[in-house]
Amino acid sequence: MILAILLMRLFEVVFFVGIAGSAVVVALSFIEDLHELFGD
């Protein structure tokens, strides 16, 4: 029972870290696209 709870917490952390990482990648891609569109 305790093992299941620990695994659940671990997966929650991994899930939110993955979402945060994806958000960073999207933001960087958006900035790069703006540079491509409007030049330097």
C-alpha cells in the first residue's frame, strides 16, 4: 500500500516536470519563430 502511494507521488512529480519542460520548449520555439518572421 505504501509502495503504491510512493509510486503515485513519483509519477505525479515526473508528469509535472514533463509538462514544465514541454512548456519551456514551446516558449523557446515560439521565440525562435518570431525571430524567423521578423528578422533580427
